[in-house]
Amino acid sequence: MQKLKKYSEVALASVLVVACGGGDNSSSPTPINNGVARNTELESAPVQVETLTPSSEDNTSTTPTSPVIETVDNSNPEIVTPPTEENNVSTSEKPIVEETTDNSLSETVTPPAEENNVVPPEKPVVEETVDNSSSETVTPPVEENNVVPSEKPVVEETVDNSSSEIVTPPVEENNVVTPVEESNVPKAEIELLYPQNSMGIDDSHDFPDVAVIDVDFSVNNDTGNAFLFENGQNRLLLNYGSPRQAEGNKYSHGSMAAGVFAAKNKTAYIYGYTANSHNIVSASNQYYEAAYERGVRIFNNSYGNTPFKDYLNEKGWKYFADRGFYPMLAKWAAKDSIFVWAAGNDGDKHRTGQNLHATTESHIPVINDDARRGWITVAAVDWQGRHLMPYSSQIGETAKNWGIAARGDWRLFDDTVPAQGTSFAAPEVTAAVANVWEKFPWMSNHLVTQTILSTANKLGSDAVTDGPNAQVGWGVLNESRALKGPARFDTRLLVNSDNGFVTANFAHRNYTNNDRLTWSNDIAGDAGFKKQGTGTLYFSGNNSYAGQTIIEEGRLAISNALTQSEVIVEKNGTLQAKNDQKLVQINKSVNNKGSLEVYGKGLTIHENYTADRDARTVIDIHTATLDVKGTADMQNSRILAHVENIDGVPTQAEQARTILKAGRLENYQGFYTISDKIAPYIEVKSVTKKDNQVDVTYKRNQTEYVLRSVGNVSRSASNTGKNLDKVLDEVAVNKNSPIKSDSISIITATPLAVAQTVDSLSAEIYASSQNLVLNESRAFNEQIANQAVNTEKSEVYASTHHRAYSLSQKGYANAETKGHQSHVGATYKTENGLLGLAVYQSRQKSEFDDSVGNTKLKQQGVSIYTGYDWENSYLLAQFGMANAKQQVKRQILIPNSPRNINTDFNARLYGFYGEVGHRFKLNSTEISPFIGYQFDSIYQKAFNEGKNFGIQANRSRYHLHSYLAGVRATVELGNLSINGSLTHRFTPDVSNTFGFKARYIGAESVADIQGISPAKHITTAKLGLNYQFTPMFALYSSYGISRQADETHHDLSIGLKYRF
């Protein structure tokens, strides 16, 4: 009484009904847990109705009545926070999900503000890769398709594929290489295959939660791990938004109902609401509203009240169902929620007729037909699904269209608690609802309900249901079948406002697994199907439903058959037929106002095909055929030529095949466009009508043509493209080529990806990097020549040089080079001659642009030199040899499998340098003009990169002849001397100097590898200082700069001399 007094200001709408579905206001209730001995004393307890305010309803037990339901003002109740109990498994609260609800209901009582707003632990997330580009669907405005055969198409942006953008590929001027022959330019326009905006909703990690409104729940920590996620977090959240306090144990009715659900579903939070009133359920709108505000849309209800048959016949179901907050629940069910109800345990009440129908609560859709979108009534069967359990009420004739049966007997909590009744059949169905909604989060509540009911087994059989009956509704729950989507499109499962159509309306999703968008059952029934929204839905079954298939928006993809349904594709819709193993079959006619896509083996339409003038017919010209047994009326519409997948490398010779054939082909004038997603290597030459068929001819383009679509083609890319074409020609003939898959990935890649691949296949780094070897040898020769010419006495010397320069040539990748060279030497001087020996070591590193790679050079060399003076002239000669080792690192960017290459690349160089000059002396100044000749011979050793499409090359040899002219000058200023030089080098024949023949590993054709050649003209200026500390010891340094084409080389050196 004190508790009632505390809530004297709270008029709480309560319904006291019997758990498990048994009883009415005058009959004895069914046991809470039929089969649990400790609770059998409740068998004789009368139905009790608890009211917090006086009631005008007759609450006697002599006449069967419906429950007393009252609505009272609950706007300012006193909030009582339940005390925290140590063993209460509900320790945290799940975050509130804000959602607008219908506040106009007179029965709705706003729940009081609560103090226990603790955020529950985060639910374990199942890892899945998805596209997170957007969490909302952006739908572009629909525009008319103005593409006609006689006019150039305009650029459009649309939502659907039927009116995609058609653009002309840009023509770019190429000043580097000779253009590809005109025959390679496509004659048709380019059309967008898919909309430009394909953003979608990300709900791949959404897990629907469930509310269980029941007697009581365990707070004794006696349920084991039943209510824990796999990571150990609690998943049973008790009385959130309610002042009630759980006081039960594992034998409590709510514990057992929630335990069945937890055994069949592993991902949902379970919101448990204690509605206990003397061990029966006192249901309140407050519990439902509290759960709904937290985002719950699935409600398990293992309670109910069953009227006598005679009283039902007198009053009718609407009299019982249209009470209290039931209309509120009906509106939620019509909108977005699913309510699962126990049918009742009155199977043995034959005298009162209560065994023949389910509870009052099971029949609430009689007051709102749309409530059937989210209403399921559950009877109990044996564990094999062979017969109705004796204690179970039947579904009844009225509720059979939303009824089903499930297992009623369970052993829970490590086999310690037996549970029996429809109260425990209901949560198995509730778990199936949650599992289906988790797999298909884009489904409406109506689609989930239809899926659960239409996939049931016939009672006593494993066969799929073909209709409901009064005993078990649609049959026995088959969750594994439900997880494959609906099995029937049936008008008995639809509400009046559906107008005979099952409707799937959802936005685009970028799931990594299309199974979440696939209905794979064989769908039968008398209803039709409508596809709405921008998403794609896949049908993989042999579907025999009889109603029309209307695709208003988005894509419906069929991979098997439609045997009885006529198909209508609206302007913003797309029908896709695709099966790589067999022809897709449509036995009725297809009327296309949007887009028909024919992929895989193709599509057979057994009646007629009509394409509106602005529609398009997309056909995979490489594999698919559209076969129309009746008349194909194209109405002067267009065919969009596409190649979805290529299983082999086509030849450059033209191929011809039939892509459309019909019993009668009408109104096709040869209008076709080319997909923007078609493999860039595929060139469609023609699409032509011949009698009652349409034929296509196509061929493989040259690589250079593909490269031109993304910009100018460099000399290197042009050469590599020719090399690649030879390989592709080889693979086209050799079906067992080890590089077949690599080659297919290249010809199916985007033009930009092809350009990157071609850059990486150039292998130009091997040709270009020979310049490093040559430059190090030349620099050493120049240093020795300067040293020898200025030698006055025998000496030893040592110096080090820092070098930095760019290696570049138009048409090839540039390289930035840095490093150092050190050398030591000795010169023996006679009166008119000299003889010397010097050795050097170089370390250089070059970083090439793009994906060409980088190289590190280690080079050692030796030189013997001699000279002779006569009068004021001199003659100098050098003979040298060097070993060079380069470590090359680069990538081969094959689209399907990029690979890294690390190769040691070795060479040996032999050289001769001769110089003759004359000295002019004036006081302390000496000027020496000279001319010179240099011969270099480089031997490149064989190498093998060891991976497919890597390079394998035999030994190569290169010879270069250079001619030099220059002048040296020295000014003596006491112990300090200033020296300088200006030299010009001319190398007459430098075209493709370091090019060589090789082959790509996996292929036999010869590839011509090219790279940067030495500059034909190089001018070098140097300025140096020499300081004589003592008659024997001197320090010298110099700075040199060289210009060749657009390059500048820098050389800074410092050295020591010791004369003897």
C-alpha cells in the first residue's frame, strides 16, 4: 500500500495477463513454466488485475472478459531509482537512440526521466570491410535521356543506368611520337555504364536489439554465460527507463524466455523489463516506449490472455484488441517494428474453445491491417517440427496469416532449467527475426516478417510452406531458409495498401559480400514484386511467382530464372541478367523503359522484348547473347557495347559474334554506344543488324592507343607499348602462357593503371643507369689529365669529389644523382716525360621519376697514363679499366599483382684517352689550348630479375667515341696558384646508345629496352686553387660545372699533393 501511495499521482496503464499465453479473466492461467516442478502451484491461481486507480470495469471472475486497460496521467511521477544489487547482471545501459515517435496517441504515457542513464558497453563488432565513403544516400535529379541516333548525345547526370552520361573521349595532341593509325579511333560515343554518384548507406555493422517484456529476470548470477557476449561483456540490460527492480533467478519466466533468445542469437543486446505482479505479467506502455526510445524494434512477448470461444463469438476480436496501448503497438508494427507473441498454452481447453485460437494480443492486427507488417504469433511444436504440442493453443483462423510454429521445449542454462510452453517457442522466432534483420539490415520490418513466415516448413515435413492453416499458421520456423530471403511472394502475407506487390525499397550499399543483398530461395506465390530505391538486389533462385516484376529504381540482378512473371523496367530501373555457366531464363515478356544488362552467358526471353526509344540494352559483346524467342522491338533505341570480364587475351585481328537474335527483330537502326567501363584495349569496330540478329565486330587495340586516352605518350611509353603488344600477341595464341593472368589484368585495367604498368615495364633504368658508369669514368679521366698536365715534379696525390647532377632526356624518366668519387695516384716525372698510375672508387645514388626505380652504383677503376713534352707542346695518353656494380630496386605494377624487384646489375668499362696541347707562357701566366679523343667500351653482363614480366637479358656491349677541345690556364701568385679550364665534348653518335635486347620473363618475344643516352654536346668549366704550404706539400681544390642540354652537373673537390 505504501508503494501504491507513493505512486498515487501516477496513473499507470497496466494489463495483467498470463505468461506463456494461457488464461482469461475467468479461467485458470497456464503455468508460467510448464514442466518446472517448483512453479506448479500457480496452476490454480486466478487471473489478477492490478490497478493503481479505481476502475469502472467489472473485474469479477464469473464472466470471461478482456484485461482491464486504463490510461492515466503519468506526466509528473516521482522517480524511484532501483537500488543497485551486487548480482544484478544489468550493470550498464545502451545509448539512447533518438527517434521521433507518434505522440498523438492517447494511450501513450511518457516515461519519467531516469537517473540510471549509464551507457552500456559497446557491442562486439563483426569485422567487415566496407565502403565508408558516405552514410547517406545521395540521389541525383533524374533527367531525360536525349540520346538519339541522329544527334550527338549531351552530357547528363542521372541516378539510373538507363539515361547515363554519354561523352566524347578527349582528343589530346601528342608531340612526342607518331599518332596511332586512324582506324583505331572508335566511331561510337562513350556512355557511362553506372551513375557517377554511387554513395550508399553503411549499415554493415548494425545489430538489431530486442526487448523482452516478462515477469522477472535473474539477478543471482546463476545463468552461467548465457547473457554474455563472446568478449565477456553483459548483454542483458534490465529495466532501462523503468523504475521497476528485477528480483528473480534463473527459474524466472523472463530469464527463461531471454535464455532461449540468447541461445539462438549471439549479437543483440537484450532489454529485459520486469512486469511482475504476483508472478504474472502486468504489461505497461512504459516498457515498450522505454525500449523504443533506445532503438529497439523487436519485441518478444511471452504473455497473453485468451477469451472463451462463445464470448469471442459474441464480442468479436476487435472488442478485445482495441484497448489501452495496443493501438500504439499496432502503429509501431505498421511503421518499423516487429512484435512476436506466444499463442498461448490452452491446448487442453476444448470445452471453452480456447484451444482453437491464440491470445487476444496475437489478434491486434484486426484493428489495424497495416500492423501485419510487424506481427507474428507463435504456436509450439515438438523439436522435430512434426506435430503441435498438446499444451499449445492453435493459431486460429483469424491470425493464421501472421502465424508460425517453433520448438516449445528447451533445457537452459547448462541444462539445469527445463522450459516448456509457447512462451519459449516465441523467443526462438524472435531470435530468427533478429538474425534475418542483422543479415539484411536494409529490409523493412514487413520484408523481415514475410521472410520468416514464407520460409517455414510444412508441419511434419521439410518442404517449404505453400500457405497457412489455422493450426500452425504458415508452418514450422526454418531459420536457415529465412537467412536466404523470402520463399514466397504471397498476397496473404501482404496488407491491403501493398496492392498485391512485395516491395523492396532501399538505398545503395557497398557491402563486400553480395550475399547480404541476395535472395537465393526459389520464390513462388501469386503476388508481384517491386524494386524501389537505388540499391541492387540479387535473385539467384528459380522463381515462379506469378505477379509482375516492376523495377522502378535501382537494379534487380537475376542469375537463374523468372518462369511466370512479366518484367517491366521503368525509366530509373535496371534489370541485370548474369550467369557465367548458363543462360538466364525469363519466360514472359520484358518491357524496358530503363536499362537491360545482359552479361555472362546471356539471357533468353521466351516471349517478347520491347525497348522504349530512350532505353538502352547493355550487352557483354565478348560472352553474352540476348535471345528473344518472340519479337524484339527496339524502337530505334541503343545498344551499349560492354565487356565485363575477359577470360583470355584477344588478338589484334577482328573478331565477330552475334549478340542479339530474335524470332522477329524490328526497329533497330544500328545505334550503339560504348561503355566507359569497357576494357581500354577493346575496340568495337561495328554493331550491325543482319536479318533478325545483331552482330558485333571487335578487336584488341594497340597499347599506344590506350595510353593516348590519358595524355601524351612519351618515347619510352611508346617503345614499351610495342614491346607489350608483342607479348600480348604471344599470349593470345598461347592459352597456357604463364603470364596469362597478368596479361588479362593489364588489358582489363583502367587506362591510368595501364599507363602506370607500362612505365614500370619499360626497364629503362638499366639503359639509363649506364650513364652513371660512363660519367664516373669520364670525370676520373678529366681529373687525371688536369693533374698530369700541371705536374712539374714527381709527386703523389689524393683527392675526393662530391658530384650532383640530373640525368634527363625528353621521353624518359629523369633521375637525380648524388655521390662522391675518391682517387689516389702517383706520377714519376722525367725531364721530358712522365709516367703515372691512379686508382679511384665511386659511390653514386640515382632516384628516377615515376615507377622507374632507383639504383646505387659502386665503381672502382684504375688508370695508367704517360706524357711527353717537346718545346712548348705536350702529348698525353691514358689507358683505364673499371668495374661497376649497380643495385637496382624497382616495382613492376601489374594490376592484379604488383611485385618488387631487387637486382644486381654489373658492367665493366675499358677506355682510352689521348690529348695534345700547346703551352703559352706569359710571366706568371700559362695558357694551354688542347684537343683530345676518348674511346669508351662498356660490357654489360647478363642479368635476370627472376619474376614474371621482369627482364632477362644477355650480355651487351657499347662503344662510344668522343672528341674534346678546350683550354687550360694557370696564374701563379707566389705560393698560391689559380687554375681554370673550359672544355667542350662532342659525341657524334648517341642515339639509343645503351639500348639492348631482352625478353620479359614468361614470354619469348624479344623486347627492345631503351633509356637515356649520353649527351651529344657537353661544356664544362672549372676553377681551382692550389696553395703550396712547403716546397713539397700543397693543398688544392676546384669547382666544376657542366652543361648538357637542359642539365647542369656540379663537381666540388679537394686534394693534397706531396712532391719529391
